[in-house]
Amino acid sequence: MSASEPTFEELLGACQVSAVHLEMRDEYKIDDPAYVAWTAGQRPNGAEAYADWFALVQETVARGVSIRRLRVISEPASDYIHFEHAITSELNVAAGEQVRWLTRRQAGGLLLPANELWVFDGKKVRFGYFSPAGDDLGSEITEDLAVAGSCASAFDAAWSLGTDHEEFKLP
């Protein structure tokens, strides 16, 4: 992210109607303390481990903004995906997000963007870039309406095939 780009918190704070997040990685920051604790057999509370995120989502949803997250995952699911699945109810859903899961097999007929992304109000896209180990390599924001429309349409097509978190069983 360049110094002139708004922070993620500013982007979500300016959102008026909807924010959608397309996740397509099987691992993120594997040295995340909550994930490390989980791999050691502890069961950290997601809302406590990610208190800032939890509060940000609650504040955003309280303003009337819909937040949807779709996780496109491989089969079998990685340990990190198992971790995310384990904390999604108490973190994402409890904060107010709608979360769905979609296996890559189910997504085979979709045309999805090459990078993870957030679409804000259908007008602005924040692409996220990650290293193979899941480290954050920065982001890029575009307000190109054609790109935003394409990304929003791809998200909606994938969302329609996804399974709500409460009903989804990991492969």
C-alpha cells in the first residue's frame, strides 16, 4: 500500500452499503499467535484474539453495512483452513459478517480474479497480495468501475454456490 492509499479501516469506514471479501488462499500468516496456539492444541477465542477486527466489523454492521466473506478452499482442507473454520462462528459471524465456504471443485466453472480482494460498495476494489507463506505483501486499490463491476459479479456468482458457515462441513 502506498502512503497515499487509504487504510483498510478507512475504506471500511467510508463504506455505506456493502463490503465483500473473496478469500482464496489455503494459508495465511502461519506465525499468527492464535494459529500457533491452535496448532498446539489450545482453543483461542477468536473474538478475543482478533478484538480489533471484531470491533471494526461490529461498528460497520451497526451502521447498516452488509459484510460478506467467501472462502474458496482446496480439498482436503489445510490446517489453517481448519483453524479458520473453528473460529468463524465466534469471530466473523458473531461480529456480524455473513460467511460462506466454497471448494475449488465447486468453483470450477467460475471465472475468479487471480488475487484476493475486497469490493466496497461495488465501486472500489482492494486487491491483497501475499507471499507463499501467507505474509502480507501489500495491496492495491482501484476505483475503475469496470474492474469493480467484474470483481463484484465474480464474487456474487461464487457466493451463490457457497454454503453458509453454519451448514458447511470441511472436506
